[in-house]
Amino acid sequence: MRDSPLGKPLLRKEDFRFLTGTGRYLDDIEVPRALHAAFVRSPHAHARLHRIDLSRAKAAPGVVAVVGGADVNQWTAPLRMAPPIEGLQPVEVQTLPTEKVRFQGDPVVCIVAADRYLAEDAAELIEIEYEPLPAVASFAAALAPGAPLVDESLSSNLVSHQSFTAGDPARRFAEADRIVEARFSQRRQTHLPIETRGCLAVWDEGRQHLTYHNPNQAPHPLRSTLAARLGLGESQVTVIVPDIGGGFGQKIALYREELTVAALARHLKRPVRWREDRLENLLASSHAREDKARLRAAVTNAGTILALDLELTEDFGAYCFYPANYLARVVAMILTGAYKVKDYRFDVKVALTNKCGNGPMRAPMAITSWVIEGAIDKIARELSLDPIEVRRRNMLRANELPYVTATEQRLEDITPFETMERGLKTIDYAGFRARQAEARVAGRHLGLGVCVVVESTTYGSAFYKAAGIPGSGHEAAWVKVEPSGAVNASVGLMASGQGYETTFAQVVAATIGVDPAQVQLHIGNTDVAPYGMGSRGARGGTAGGSALHLAATEVKEKVLAIAAQLLNLNSPDQLHIEDGAIEWLSDGEWTRTELTLASIARTAYLDPLRLPGGMEPGLEAHRAYDPPPMTFSNATHLCEVEVTTATGTVRILRYVIAEDCGTVLNEMIVEGQQHGATALGIAGALYEALDYDNEGQLRNGTLADYLVPTACEIPNFEIIAMHTPNRRNPIGSKGMAEGGVMGAIGAIGNAVNAALAPLGIEATEQPFSPEYIRSLLR
Amino acid sequence: MAKVPIVLTINGERHEFLAEARKLLSDALREDCHLTGTHIGCEHGVCGACTVWIDGRPGRSCLTFAVQMQGHQVTTIEAIAQDGKLSALQQALHEEHGLQCGFCTPGIVMSCEAWLRDRPEPDEVAVRELLSGNLCRCTGYQNIVSAVLKAARQTRGA
């Protein structure tokens, strides 16, 4: 279209229902006769299960069923996680444990009752005899000699261990003028969607069919797993995803509670629903992070990085709902970011501990940019160089792209240098030293942190294949123009706040040539949507948008072929669609014909004898798109902070983001994603930490104790859009929405250390809480 | 626990049902009155998603028993837009992209609408202070703050 809706900040179609309380989230779906489930969870981090007495609970008012692993495990298959990855131990997880519990919060018994109050009453009547076992509550404890085994089928708690070498780092370290070592660690966080997990399972005994309502980011993979573990055919299960009240990666896996509820619905032949409470969500849904890194850099006195050596560990918790290498390995693979380093070694160890299992949380590779960018700042400090000069010296420039990294990732169409320089100018980097010196005189400690982010966004199937992880990176879509000219479209992704109904309508509308208001997305029903890989990473726009674009292109081509036939033209080359009308190019000007998308659609469905010879009736296309192995976008985050030494508090004074995420689908929504991702990064950098004691007891499992940042903690962000198209993607997209997390962690890490460096102090453990900063200052 | 008859006035309408005396207002609104716009996020009074008005003032419906609300006026998100027309604040949240997943949004609307009535000229610091009673995990708050300030400006101008 001449005035393409692609990229425009169109207001969201979704908003009206959310603003008026008429959205439809899981718990808003009413189903008659539905029973409510509640779970009894282990109070111990590690304990042998002995006698489980369900009798009193079974007799309690309103109770319909009480089951433990002995029952549920007969109705369901265990989860087997055994991809053929070197150094990864295969694991198997029962639906509910029968021998022992592995973390505080491990579900043991499920009660189904007439309502949730009664189910929770009955939970109090369950008697379970536990024999407490010694718990391992940290990575170090898990690998200590003689450590108790979290999973007794494994040879050790080291569930995954991979190393890699490219080039000759040993030689480069021997040649180096200096070796700089830097350490980084993150505490355990959790996703904390404001809507907790839950599900509603409806079994149709007559049709032998399960309708499963679940706020899940990846409906089709969920259906595959659910059907397989229930022993049902994939055509016996429909997954329906309502509006999702936030996901952030927590709503991808099929959780054991959710499988139990589905099995009970089938067994009881009654609808069963479950919604966890917030305390369960904090304690027992999915956790994330808890990575520790040590990076050694071989450098010259001028600041050239000759080689890097990364040691990374992750405390993965008690169960693997994903391959244990899945998160940490990406950190190692993309660590070198925007820098030219061909000699590189990494060693990545992941251990099981007696804590809640880890999963991908918005930017599973969140620590990456802090590690590389923090190391560069440390190199600069040790060599008395300007940290920006060290970046400039080592950074890839446009004329050096495409560049294949040491881990064989292909970087192209990225602009780290450009975003960095623009960001520095905006925040007045040149003037910062004077600002800092002036503040010092007044007894104030300012720091400016810069973090250049190269974000891996969209994994193609070739990446999965190379990593040995089952699955694919493709996405699928269909587009249909109905007989009235209305446009329907679907994709295998599921939104949890990203505004797909708006942005993808823009993609389809721009491709066909209609108003986005005319395009309706239908997502979140596995019987309607094509089989796709779902929303995870930052792949939605790049993979899903491209699949929709390809399908819409095919539909448009058919429309124009029909139009050419009806207009008696030899070819459709001189035709296009503008705002739903077919236009014809004559004498260099587009003029409207009498044909419209609606009239062509009517012909295609209802008068097919007028179609070109051999053309099928109807007007729809179904396409899939498999992106290159990896797509990258980039940004530079810059923030200025003040550290108050008396209290240890960190205040953000200014925050600038210069980002290039390729062609954007909707500028307003992209900015919203940048805000949200950066805020989540700040949450981990300054506030949030799940605090386990040495016995594996969670000490801050309420929202009064786990510090989620409020509007008073998150600053305003100044965003500079520097988007340049990705030439390897059909719509120019590069993906985005996780890099903000990476950038904030690194920019705050560097800003705080810039403020503390004059005091001779280095902060290495996030969150940089007042207690932690004060402990360094003492 | 025995169920007792409860009579509530919600959005000016009378709702009569049987429920246990321990039933939370948040659950009663959703399950017995079928008003599902009020969301439950934490059930311990921190996240603010369940905020409603009790006699015109914001309150946490997850910390209130339904039975306590007899004789009081309860207002929920469903009553804010009039005849399908968004309030100034709802419209501003739409225009400023002040919501993403939308789950916290009803609570934010209920908190801010009531607050704005008494504070026609708020500044950003005050808005952020107010919003600290509502958690949002998607937006980073910036666009919500802009929307509240915009709604205040427009209400003043109107």
C-alpha cells in the first residue's frame, strides 16, 4: 500500500476488553459442575516419602477425590528429558513423586472438591510422614564431595557439563600483556506474571475428547506433550488459550499440577479447574537465573582483547522441565557479542539442587551482556583506559559484517557501533567525568554505565538441530479472505501482552493492501491455529510475522491473478490492492478498477467458473517460515546512577536506550516491550532475589518480602529508535523484547561499579541491594 | 461451614446469593455475581489487581469478606465505562499504551480513577507514589504514569 500500516503506532485492538473488565482470562471461563483442585506440597526441601494417609481428607465436606502419585502416575506417563546432547544426563520426572520430594513446594497430593475453599480445608487433613534428608541448596553444595543426590538416578548432581574451544586461547593467554579476571553473579528470580498459573480441563466422555483451557505461550507443543502423557491421540485434545495475564516464559512447560488436573478430569468425568495462589507461584512454579560467571580476558596493554575464557555455572533447581543446558549454553554461545574475539573457550556447568526447578525467563541469557560489558569495564580500569575506547578498539564495524563468531554464529545487519555512539552522545558521555567530579566534591557518588547488547532473538530449526534439542524454530500461519472480503488470519504463537491482534493485523493488512481494522487474528486454539512453536524468546515478530506475510502474499497473488482474468489482462503485473480496491497502473498512475477484494472473494468462493483455468475455488493460504539458524538485534543501554554510601541505595538518574531491532511492526508496541524488558532487568539488577537458606527453605515467599519493583523504582526511559532492516528476513524484522533485560543488568552493573570504583570497591553480585552495597563499603 | 444469605449492592444492582461467611469479596464478585473484571493476583493485599471501590473509596477485595459489604456500595471495573464509552483515564491508558497483558489494568483503573477525583493537578512523583500500590509486570509503568497525567490534564481542560 502507498501508506503502509506496517510500523505505525496503531492503538491496540485488544485494549477495550482489558480496560473494561471484559477480557477473558482462564479464571473468567465459567463451566458448570467444575470441581476445584488444590495441592498439598512438601514442607521439606528433601525428604523420603513414607506413609500418606488420605482417608480423613476423602471424608471431608465437598471432597470428590484425593489422589497422590500412586494414582496419578498410573494415568499419566512420566516426562522423559533426554535429548542427545553430550554432557547432559537424561532425566525422568514422575507426574507426582512417590519415593521422595525434592524441594519445598514439591506437589505430593491433589484434592478435588466442590470449591477451592473446601479443597483447601481438606488439604489440612492429609497426613504425610516425611523422613527429612540432607538438602543441597547451592551449586557449590551440589558438587561437594559426598553431596546427597537430588535425583538418585543420576551419577552426580552435575546434570549438564559442556566445554568448547575455538582458536588457540591457551597461546593467546600466554602472549597477553595482562590477564583480567571478572566475576558476575545473579540470584534466583521468578517470572511473576500477575496472573498465576492455572488450567481448566473438560473431558467429553461421549467423544473421548479433552478440551484443555490453559494460559500457555506455546499451545501446540503443549498439546503434543499433554496428549502423549495422557496416552491420548493428538486429535483427542484441544488446547484453548484464553487471554494470558503475563507469561515471561513461565507459561510454556506442561507443569505436573496441570497434567494431574487433566488426568483427574478424565478419570472423574467432570470438569476440573485449578488456579495456584501467589504463595505457590513464588515457591513452586518456575524459577530462573542463579547464574555465576567468571570471565578471564587476555588483553594487550592497548586494550585489544586477544582471547576470552568463560566459566559459567547455573543452579537449576530440583527438576528439569527443559534440558538443563538450554539456558546457560546460550549465554556461552553469544557471549562475545559485538566484539572480534576468535580465540574463545567456555565451560558451562549446571547442577541440580533442592530448590524449585528453573525455566526460561524473559532473556534466559540475561547475564550475557553484563559479563562481557562488565569485563570490558574492568579491563579499562586495570589498564587505566577509557572503557569506551576499549569497546571501540574491539568492536565490529559495519564493513566487517557478516561476521562469523567463535561459536559459529553469523552476525549481520547489526549496528552495535552506531547505537553506542548515538547513545553516548545523547547521555553526554564526554561531559560525564566533569559531572562525576563535581558531585564527588559534594560528597555524591555518580556512575555512568554502558552496555552494548547483541540479542539472540529467533532460533531457526538449524540451531535446534545443531544444539541437539528436539524441536524446530519455524512458525506457521494461515490467511483467509472470506466471501464478504473480511480477512481472517492465524498463527501458532500466543500473546501474553504483546498485542499480536494489532501488530499481526498490520503485517497482513500491509501485505494484502487493506485496512488493519479489517484483519482479525484468531490465535490460541489448537483446532483453529496452525501447528506452530509458540511464543518464546523474542521470535514472535520475526518468525510469526514472516509466516503471516508469506501467507498473505500468496493470497494477494491469487487475488491479483483473478483480477487480471476478470479485467482481461495478460498478467497481474500492473495491478495492486490499495485499501481493499484493485488498482491498475496505466500511464504511470494507479487508477481504481471496479474490482475490490470483496468482489474478488465473492467470485473465488461463489462463482468459481469465472476463475482462471485450473485455479482452485476459495481464497486462503497456509505457509510456514523457518528462519536462519539465529537472528540477532542490538541495542546500547546507558544509565547514570547515584549510589548513596550511607545507605547503600542505588538511584537511577537517567536511562537511555538506542536500539536497532529491524523493521518494526508497530512502533508504540516495540517501545512498550523495551520499557517492560528493561524494567524486568532492573528488577533483577537491584531488587529481586529468592532467598533460600542452607536447608533449602525459601525465606521470602510472599509479595511483601520478594521485592517486585513498583512505579517508584522504575525510571523513565529515553528511547532512540535506530532500526535498520534485516535483509535475511521477509519483513526485515530482527526480533526484540528480551534485550532490554540484558541491557539493564549490564548497564546498572557497570554504572554502579563506575560509582564505586573511586572507593576501590567492586560489586559482583546482583541484586545490588542496600545490604549488599553496604557490606562492600564496610 | 454453613452458607448464609448475602445481599450486596454492586454497581447499583442488588445481588443476592448464599455463601460461606468466610468468602472473600473478590471471589464473591467473580463467582456469585459473575463480574469477572476484578482480578485476583496475590490474595494478600500487595499486588492491587483486585482493587474495587467500597462506598466510593478504593479497597482490596481480596482482603474483604463479602458478608462485610452488606449495606455498602461496591463498584467494580465493569461500571467505569458508560454505555461503551471509555472514561478519560481508560482512554488515556489506551492512547498511551499503558497496558499490555491487561491483567493488572482493572485494579489500576480503580485505584487511579478514585484518586484523580480528589487531585485534579497531580505531578509525576505523586502519580508514581499512588501507583506503587499496584504491581504491573509488563509495562515498566512509564506509559501508565503518562496516561494518568494525561487523563488529569484532559479532565481539567474539559
